[in-house]
Amino acid sequence: MSSRVVDVLVPVALDQAYSYRVPDGAELAPGDIVAVPMGARDCLGVVWANNLAPNPRLHNRLKDVDSKLDYPPLKPELRQFVDWVAQYTLASRGMVLRMALRMGDLGPARQRVGVRLAGPQPVRMTAARARVLRALADGFTHVKGDAAREAGVSPGVIDGLIDEGTLESVVLPPEPLMRAPDPDFRKPDFSLGQLAAADALRLTVNQGGYTVTLLDGVTGSGKTEVYFEAVAENIRRGHQTLILMPEIALTAGFLDRFAARFGVRPAEWHSQLPPRRRARTWEAVAQDEVQVVVGARSALFLPYADLGLIVVDEEHDPAYKQEDGAHYHARDMAVVRGSIAKFPVVLASATPSVESEVNARRGRYRRLHLPERFGGAHLPQIEAIDMRTEGPPRGRFISPKLAEAVQHVLERREQALLFLNRRGYAPLTLCRACGFRLQCPNCDAWLVDHRFKRRLVCHHCGFSTPPPAECPKCHATESFAPVGPGVERLEQEAAELFAGARILVLSSDLVESIERLRAELDDVAQGRFDIVIGTQLVAKGHHFPKLNLVGIVDADLGLGNGDPRAAERTFQLLHQVVGRAGREEGRGQGFMQTHQPDHPVMKALIMGDREAFYKNEIELRERTGYPPFGRLASLIVSANERHAAEGYGRALASLAPKDENVRVLGPAEAPIAVVRGRHRFRLLVKSPRVFDLSSYMRDWLSGAPKPKGNLQLEVDIDPMSFY
Ligand code: ADP
Ligand code: ZN
């Protein structure tokens, strides 16, 4: 019997690694991916350590490792990263490891089958069959799955046609590997300012080692072109690059831009990747067959063979914070990954997070500055429209002044963007007869009217229902009135105001597929629409050459809800949105409809005085001890019964270890007190910056009773949302 023992971490919600015997004749080392018995079944795991001094009394009770899988081992830097993230976020190590093993269904590459036209017309013709024949009418061989998708039929329809001899199947060679990007495919001519930044980045990559650079450039200054030089240098040096994007699915033009610079598209990694592509990409990344990955935050956990650079684009974006499962901030963890594996990290933004801004000011990060738009285009002029005095009539949302500006733009055959960060038709529906408000049965929230879909929807739990025929309270009919605007209502108003204009509404709930969205964004870029009405979906990174006017319909929307980051977020979002205007011709104009034109955020935006915003905000954070001058952690307790949640929250608070560095606030009922039928209470924990809050929290929670029954406890270190 074998005497060697290894500790194996499995991707389930457990912190500890379990000991298994190494079967005789097998060689296992830390990092190896193995199959081990777990309860009644086999489970994937990773050898985390050699267990050099196993307990001899337990030895006989240990199970054997089943087999070693034929994949490259997880490198020490990735294992160390998993440990670090788990230690910091208090997520279990198994759950963090799970993100690194999310490769979907590996296994031998499935044979690819192609189909092509072969013989006679089918005996029985159906609409579905006709579509298949049309899709294959070109006579070429199509991948079977693609043909089914193109024709909009199930693979069974195609099988039927093969059986009848109308089509024949052909075995195709395996999917081609991604071709290597060419660092010198098409280099841009840089302006002097760009060149200086590009040179500095090239040098940084060339020297290697851990550094963080904040690439701080106004919208349209060419940050992407500039950091591509860092990517090019990293490719030349033979290392892999990760470019993180806040919402990969939406960055329509980015892949093409990459291809224009490097000759091929990069590999993509995000949650919507089809399973086969996912498995193949995971493997190719591990085998060093992929040089550049463009991905959402989960791409941080891929098993890179030789990662040498991470670029975090739009580093300030709140989408980098993952809020379910393991709560982690991908920008911060990118910096951690760079420091563990000792390579450079580049953070790019026109409106850096207050955290990164402070790090740059204190010299912890190096700043590269691009203060001008490329090609001499000017930043848009921004004007406030005071809704207290210049607002539209009741029940309308576009002020006369904004309407006039849009009209001018349309006459010049340019585009306008109306921005409203609210999906649906109206955020609230009430009964005019009795004042009853339509509310979600599961949540402490109003139902949002989605007229395009003819449903009332809860944005917190997804509950939806057709609009009721009568008021549930007073039974009046036809008594419902919408209150406030969403993008769908705005479209109605715009269609009335601007007759004949081609209007497109872009909102995440209306997106049927990524392909469709990409096509729509392309339509906008090609000038096939005159007015775009959109939520934050349109705020990010898109380049619309004909767009010269941006109207912010409700600039106050994100302010004043007790969220300590509300000002920062509003500033970043509005700055970003207005930055969509005038990127090509430099005649951009922005209008902000606001009830508080004197708010520091509005003033900074109108004056184009970014510095004023940061100065104000940094002073405020410093005075109040909020991040990055202090640390925060949230505990969110929820239960089916209000008193159970509150009671557990109180018990937790009373067990908090006494420490003069720490303040525990709450439990207080959460701003949204009920979600999915669960009552929620929050505790907020504050400490100075130089304090190990993660360890404090771990000590605290290990000494507290575990949540039982339907009680749930969520731990959020560095919380970004406070609802
Ligand atoms: P940012 O990311 O800072 O908003 P981009 O990198 O998207 O800016 O650049 C804005 C536009 O200017 C893009 O269309 C880009 O292709 C173009 N551009 C920037 N720098 C150059 C350059 N040196 N040569 C040619 N085009 C450039
Ligand atoms: Zn709900």
C-alpha cells in the first residue's frame, strides 16, 4: 500500500484541502489536476500540497486519488492567487478555485461534422427543411451546428435530411487554433503625447517586474491605441496578455480594433461563451497557444501558462465588482495577481476610481497622462438645464432647450444620444382612483412597467406579471398612471417631438443576443439611426463618429441615496456618457437636466474641472475615513422572517471582538428591506487603512454561531453597493 499522501482542494464551498493517498506507481505534484472520490461520486480537484506528515492513524481511512488528468498543472502563482483571494474576501478556497476550473466540459475534442447538399429534394418539404436547404444553397460544406443555427432549426431536422440522402455529412478537421497576433501588423502614427506614453509603457513591459501604471487620458485621447503598444511589446517578449473589460459582451468594436492593430482577433472569455469554445479556450490558455485574452473579470482566474501583463480597461467601472459567490473586485485582484507573479499591470480610465487616483497622487502608482483628444477634437461643451426653472411640462421629460438642441443636430444630419439610466417605461405605476402602487409580491420594490414586453417587472427578483385589468385595491378600471420615465417612455416622447427621426432604444433588457446588440451598435456607428435612447449600456467605450449631442435626461438619478460612492459613480458615469459626443469632429455638446446645478458633481462636469471633483471627493473621504482612507466590510443577514434576520444580526454585532480600530455599525434594516421574500439587515464595519480587516472578520465569524435554517450571511469586503 502506498504511503504517500497529498492534500487536494476541491471546487466546492470548503476552505480546507482533503488528504488522499497517492496510488502506487503514480507521480503527483502540487498543481496537478486530479479526479478524487467525494462522497458517492468523483470530483475534479487540484493537488494543493504534499502532505509530508500524515496522521498514521488516519492513513487507512484515506481514499486513493482516482486519476491524474492530462492537463498542465496549475502554476504556483495561480494557487497562491487563489489562496490570497480567499484569505482577503473570506470566500472559501474551494469557491475561489472553482473560478479557476470553470472550463466547462473538457474531454477529447469532439469530432466536428459538416453538412452539404448531396442529393434529391426531400420527400416531405416543411418550412424548417426549406430553411435548411436555403442556408446550404451555396453548395459549400457548413459546420452542422452552424447550419442548424443559420436555418433556425434543431439538429434533428438536419439529421432527418441526412437520413433521406438530401444532405451528406463530412468529417471536418479540428477547429483551427487561434493564429498568433502580429505585434507589428499596423502601427499607428502617434501624436507626441501618445508617443511618450507608449514609449513609457513599452519600457515598463520590457523591464518586466511588478509595477502599476495608471493610464489616465480623457475620452478619445487614444488610450486603447497606447496600451496596445504595451500589449505588442509583451507579445514580442513571448508572454501572454490579459485585457480586462467591464462588460466584454458589449464591447462590439473592440475585437475589430484589436484585429486592425494585430491582424487577428484575440481570444474572448466571458460567461456567455458557448461551452465548447469555453473548454477549448481554457485549454489553449493553459497550453500557451493563446497570446492575448480579452475577458470579463472571471478571466483573472484562467490558468495562464505565462501571463506577463494585465490591462484593466475602464478601471473605475463598478461592473468589476463581483457581488455573488465570491465577492471580489477584479481591478484590485488584477493588481494582486501582478504582484504575486511579478509583472506589470496597466489601469486605464478617463475618470479613475478615487482609489487609483489617490494611489497615483501618493506615488504608489505611476501616472501616464493623455490630456488631449486625438486629432485635436475638443471635449464636449457641457451645459446644465435647470429643471426647476427650465423644465418640460408635467408628464414630459425632455426640456424645450434640450429638444431644440436635438432638432438642430437632426437638421445637420448628425446623431443625438438621450441618456437615461432606467430600463422600461416607468419606474412606478399607481392607481389614479385610490393611490394604490403596484408592488412586487416578493420585494420591497415597485414593479417597473415594461411596455414593449407588456409586463410589469421587478428589477430585484425578476418577478413579472401582465398589467392587471383593474386596480387590486379599489377595482377601478383603466385607472393606472405611469409615474416617472424609463427609456421606453422617453422613446414615445421623442417620437412625438422629432417626427420622422429614426430612433433606437438600447437597454440591457431589450438585448436579445450579443450578436444582435453588436449589429445594432454597428448600425449606430454607420449612421443608420438619428437618435439613440439608452441606459448605461451605451455609456461604455463605443465610438460613434456622427454622434455630436448627448442629453442627460436625469443627471440627479444616482445621487443622494445614502451610498458613499454615489458622487463618484455619478461623476464617472455622466463624464463617460457625455464623452461619447463629438469624438470625431469635435463639435460635441452635452446637456445635463438637473434639479441641483450647484451640486459639486454637476459643477465639476459643467466647468470641465475634473480636478475640482477629485479634490472635493478625496477631502471628504479622508475626513470621514471612507475608502481608500479607511476600510469597509459589509455583513448582510437575510431570512424568511424579519425577526430571525434582525436577531441574528444583533447576535453577530454583540460578538464582534473589541478592537479600538474597529467600528461596527448596525444591524440596520437594509435600504431594500425585502428581496425575494427575504428580510435583510446590514452591518457595516469600518477600520483604518492600515488594519487587517479580513483577519479581524475571520476571527469574529469563526467565533459566532453559523447561520442555520433559512438564515443567510453574506460577507462583502470593500463593498461597492449598499442597497
Ligand atoms: P480612448 O480609449 O482614450 O477613449 P481611443 O483609443 O478609443 O480613445 O481613441 C479614440 C479614437 O481616436 C479612435 O477611433 C482611435 O482609433 C483614434 N486614434 C487615437 N489615436 C490614434 C492615432 N495615433 N492614429 C490614428 N487614430 C487614432
Ligand atoms: Zn421582486
